[in-house]
Amino acid sequence: MKENEYLDLDFTDITTQLPLDRREFLKVIGGGIVVFLTIGDPTTAEAQRRRGRLPTDFNAFLRVGEDGRVTCFTGKIEMGQGVITSIPQSLADELDVPLDSVDIVMGDTDLCPWDMGTFGSMTTRFFVPPLREAAAEARAVLMELAAEHLKVPVDQLRVEAGVISDKKNSKNKVTYAELAKGKKIERYMEEKPPPKDFSELKVVGKPVMRRDALEKVTGVAKFAGDIRLSGMLYARILRPPAHDAKLTSVDTSAAEKMEGVQVVRDGDLVAVLHKLPDVAEAALAKVKAQYDRPESSVNDKTIFDHLLKTASESDTGAEGGNLAEGKKLSAHVFEETYLNSYVAHAPIENHTAIARIKGNKVTVWASTQAPFRVKDQVAEALGFPAENVRIIAPFVGGGFGGKTRCQQGIEAARLAKITGKPIQVAWSRAEEFFYDTFRPAAVVKITSGITDSGRISLWDYGVYYAGGRGSQQFYDIPHHRTMTHGGGRAHPFGTGAWRAPANNTNTFARESQIDIMAAKAGMDPVEFRLKNLKNEQVIRILKAAADRFGWTPAKAPSGRGYGVACGTDAGTWVAHMAEVEVDKNGHVQVKRVVCAQDMGLVINPQGATLQVESCVTMGLGYALAEEIRFKGGEILDSNFDTYEITRFSWTPEIETVLIDSDASPQGGGEPAIICMGGVVANAIFDATGARLFQLPMTPARIKEAMQKG
Amino acid sequence: MMETLSFKLNGKPMEMALDGERSLLWVLRTDLGLTGTKFGCGEGICGACTVIVDKEPVRSCQFSVKDVNGKEVITIEGLSRNGDLHPLQKAFVSHDALQCGFCTPGMILNAYSLLLKNPEPTREEIVESMEDNLCRCGSYGRIIEAIQTAAQEIKLLGKA
């Protein structure tokens, strides 16, 4: 599966209208110098073309304003991943202005041009390169204007901190603000001036602290639920007890008797509204509803057999050599099955939206990773033309892939249309768990083999329902095949992209299998990997991780509790090493994690380090505890009491090694999470000799594996 | 039942007539417009709604507003004084101890109460008292460091 294909899987229901007219934008921009650009990466452009609904115009622009300030307008959103800081870094460098004179306007569909959404670790890879080219174009325009103004040729000019001066007479100078004043210059990127060479960059590559931190530590930062509108009502919506339940009758009379409560029924939507959210909540508790519920035998225990039975479509991702030949070459053959359960996104901010209709225009403030997608959905739900719909994504309180869908925005808009009042829909934690698009439960089956000398001779890999991202192995194996299986109605509820989709499942299975073979070969797991690798990038990060970790060779289980795993995601390569302690009850304490990451040129080393720490910390959750329990369409986990995520006491010492590279920048938000299942599984084996084949590796499962010996 | 409550909110005296059984969280967020206090889980598990009542951290989603009568409430909006950030706020910024920032107000206020009681906590003591505040972005390690830094600064300043 190609890098971007999972996006298609995830976004098949996009019905993008044409973007707003260019003139509409120009009205709101004001004066100055404006450069429009389209995302130049062919893979993204190709993905969009295949969908056939691409904005043919532009999808970002930047302005050098009459005050000399630089502003980037982008449909990307900030959900903690830090692009609010790294995008301005790139612009500051390209335009030679101080970082604090760069502004960024994000996620507002009236102010920002069309954008597919913020996911897939794509902002830095696909959005920043053309943005740098646009900045180079703006700089070229400014240089031309300055040459005219200062009456010297362009090559006699230098720029520093937004001031252009004559190299021969430094008193002969002019500021960006003076040049932009009273101008209205539009440029459209056709021939792209080359941006600066990476070696010339001064702001990029330097650690920069978050620019949204001050607002966030003072409580000033606005998330969707913090928007307050005059006359606004809070809605609580009647929800079914299970995804497959059908409403047969509803009695809202008791709720209607409550003072100030308004009840709305519109087809399947039953909502109670009040000017106070807690009163709306109390009113909902008084609504009585009956449902028809089918019997279902699918639950969190039987799901894996169900998946294997349901799979009806297969796709060969990669193959080489001849599997029968590989089997003949193998002195030892290993057949293993790996499982992982459904996992929730569980951001601390629940899905929230506020909708207001004024005249024929609707504005929706929503916690969403894809404001332009919501725009089209709201337009369709209300029967409004898309140009009358404005979506604003304020700060998003964590997304991880779970806020690419925005059901709550549509619900708020429908209720606003029915009532004529501004409406807030904020999900409870139970609704958050119920309507989450979980990381899918999945099965991986691997048959592999090694020769007497410890060379991998066979690799036959099949993944069911996780998806293909990260499934292709990168070891030097002569006879191999990678298949992805799926199809049919497999899941009793919604599933979707969860931070590094599919790759957590695939990397756990692959790296566990590699360790099983290393142990059989009687080799240190790092040496076994190096012996079976030709890929220089992986070799380099494995060595870098081993250096920092202080890895010394030993055959597992060595009793030390050391583990290793490596992989690739979003163009970035990662290698992890971990040290764990396991007690007799199967409780694991991860003491230390080293992550070496090769992500090409690092735009903001501080931001990249934060993302690695985030991945390692969040990843411990799916490795050790996170698992959705369910019975048919009924979700049995509804809050953090039974659905455990990583806590303070679990947090290991985390060390990040960023490899020096001047290759083009790659993704940083997701890669370092992919190894967490594998590295912990391998460390548990090294500590105890117990091999875990199922995520999460709960104390009960570890204890059972230890007893098996 | 409607009742009149008097309490101090972020240093200012307040008087409100309202149903005392309502939760402090929604009174803060809706009636008083103080949206820095966040709703996370609604059951007192995640800590996003933490505020300070008479120096103790409380889960405002589980706390009846009548119980603030005669007491002093501090929310994230009241932590900085005269425009100066509290040392904890400064340390959260300088350590990059946040990402999405949604759990941050609760984290800072819980830490504030810890430092009032224990001005020089060990790492273990910090972990123990912060354990029930959840962060999905994975900033725990940096939050621990920020609390240690703030504790040092408060010690140097000689006041909390």
C-alpha cells in the first residue's frame, strides 16, 4: 500500500465543492504582497487528482503586510503537534525576518484556502516545501521593489531582519513594511524560485519553544467548547445503547416539563437543550427510550476469529524470490500469529462544536482535524451552498486521527437550523468512547525461516484488517511476500486512522518475529538485525540507538530486560531500545527508552523531540493497557476508570537521538510510536523468557505467558 | 434549591444566587465565563477540571458549588498576579511541558497545591500527587521537570 492510500480509505466520502473564489479571499486579505501557492508534491497532487475534486486554484498563501509582518494562511490546524511553531520558522528563514514577526492563521475556512486536513504527518513533508518556495517568491518580489526604490541592482542588495540595504552603502536601505505599504501585488506560483539551501538556514534547525505555550498556561487559549455566544443553548443528544440498536419509542414528556428545557426531535436526532449544560444533562436523564437490539456473538474475545472468517479481499503488497525455495533453505521455520485489540484515540478534549446561523450563513467552531471536510458535510446536512458555511478550528485538544470525523459539528449545525439559536454540542466521555473511530482490531500471521548461519531465508507475511502501512519488511530476505487482507463488514462499530495507522500493529508483529528468530539462532537481537540488513538508514539508526543506550551484545533472554525494535513511517526511520522490569504478577515498569530517529532535515529539533516523547509515552498505553471491551455494538468502556492510558508513574526516562541529515524533511508526529509494542514485547522476553503475541500486554497476559514458560 | 453563596474567586469577593447542587465546573465555565477550567471525563478521573478550593485541589466536575460558600477558589485565570506568571506557569513554558494544552490548567493547579503543602517534593512525591491527572499527548516527563524548576524558583523568591 502506498503512503497516501490509507488517506483515500479514510476519506472516501469527501464531496469537496470548489474552493472559494479567489476574489473572495482578496477582499479579506487587505494590501501588501501576496503569494499564492499549490501543494507541489506529486504524491499529494496525484491523490487529489484521483479524487477528481481538487482545488485547481491554490491551497495556501502568505502575505507580507503593509506593516511588514509576514502571515501564513493555512487550513492546517494545531492540536499539540507543534506546526504553529515550525511553519513560521521556515518562513522566517526564507524571508530573512525575525521569527516573532511571522504570524499564522490556521483552520478557518473563510480566511484560509482549501486544505485536505491535518493528519498523516504530512504538514512538514508536503506543505512546508511549497510554502518555502512561496516565501522565496515573496522575497524575490521584495528585492525587485527594493532595487527600484534604492536604485541599485538586485545583486547589490542584502537582507537582514526585514530590512533590505545596499551592500556598498548600508545607509541606503528600505524595510519590507515601507515596500509593502500601499501596494497590492499578487503573485501566483508557476515557475518556482529555488528556496535557500538548507545550509543557509538560520532559524530552521534551531530548537524553538512553543509559541502557543503562554496562552495555554494562563487558560486564555480557546478550544471549541470555550466559545461563548449570546443566547447559546447546550444540547445533549439521546444516544443508543449499542451501534446496532434501533430506536422503537421515546418519551420526552418529563424532560419537556423542566423549566427552560427545549426538546428537539428531527428524524433520528432527539436532543434536549438548555442554556446551562448541566441542566441539559439532567433533562436527558429524564428521556425514556426503547430500542430493538439484535443478538451478537462478536465481542473482544471472539473478534479475531471473526476477522479471519470475514476477510474476503487480499492484496499483495510486495514479493520477491520463491517462498517454496525459501522454505527449503530454512533450517528453522516459525509460524506465529499476532493479535491486537481495538484502541481508542481518547484525547482529553472531547469532540465539541458550536454552530450559529445568521441569515443564510452558518459558522461552526469545531474541534476537528479537517475543517474543509466539515464545511462540505455541514453544507450537505443543512442544504446550504458551501460558500455560506464557515468552519473555524480553534486550538484542538488532541486529535491523533480521531478528529478527522466531525459528527458533532453536523449535529450542532442541524440543531442551530431547527432552533434558530446558537448551539453547543460537546460529547460526554461516554459518547467520546462510543463514537470513536477506533484503531481496528487486527491479526497478523507470519511464517518465516532462518538458515543454520542465522540468515533470514523466508518471510511470508499476512495482515488482516490493520491496513498495509508499515507491513513491508526491510530486511535482506531472498524469498518474501507481504499480503494485506480485509473486506466485508468486519467491525461492529467505526474504525479509522489512529496515530501511525496500521504501523503499530505491523511493527509489533514484524519486530517480535525477528526477535523470535534471533533467539533461536542464539544471537544478540541487534547483531541479528544488523546481519540481516542492507538498508544503510536502518543500520545507522540501530547503531545510533545502541550507542546512546549502551547496548552490549547478549542472547535473549538475558535477564537484563532489554528490547529493540525498528521501523519506518511517514518517510522517517526509527529505532527504539528499552529497558523494563517485570514483577511476578506480570506488571511491567518501563524504565528507559532510547529512540533514534532519521527524519531528514530537522526543522525544529525541540518540536521533533517533543513528538518523540509524546509517541513513546502514548505508545506505552497501547503496548500495556489500552483495549476496548465490547459486546456486539455495545462499547463496555466508557471512561478512563476502565480504559487505562499512560500515567505519570509509567513514564520512563526518554532519550531522543535525532540523526543529522540534509535530506528533505519527513514526518515527525507519528513515527516514534510504531515501535512501542515491539520494543516492550522484546524487552519483556529478554527479562522473563515469556513471549507475548497479543497487544495490549496486560499483567494477566504476561503472567499467563510466564507460566507457560 | 436556590441559595446565595459568598466566596472569594481569584482574590475577588463574589456573591451568587443559584442552585447550590450544581457542579462548580459548569458554574465556572458557563455562569462565570471562566473557560480555562476544562471538562474532560465528567467523573473526576482525568483531572482536567482541577481547581483550588481553600488550598486543596478539587475535581470541580464532582464538586457542588454550595461547598465553596465562605471559601477561596483559585482557577487558572487567577494564578498570575499583576500580570506576572506564577513560577509554575513560567516553568511549564520554559520546559515545553505541554502540547495540545487541554490538560494544562488542571496540571498546573494540582501542582500548585502540591507545592503549597510540600515546597520541595522529590520526583517520587511529584509522581504520586500528580498520578491522577491525565495527559494524552505524553508530556508527563516534562511536567515533572517543570514542577521541580518551579519549586526551586519559589524557594528563591521565598513565597508561593
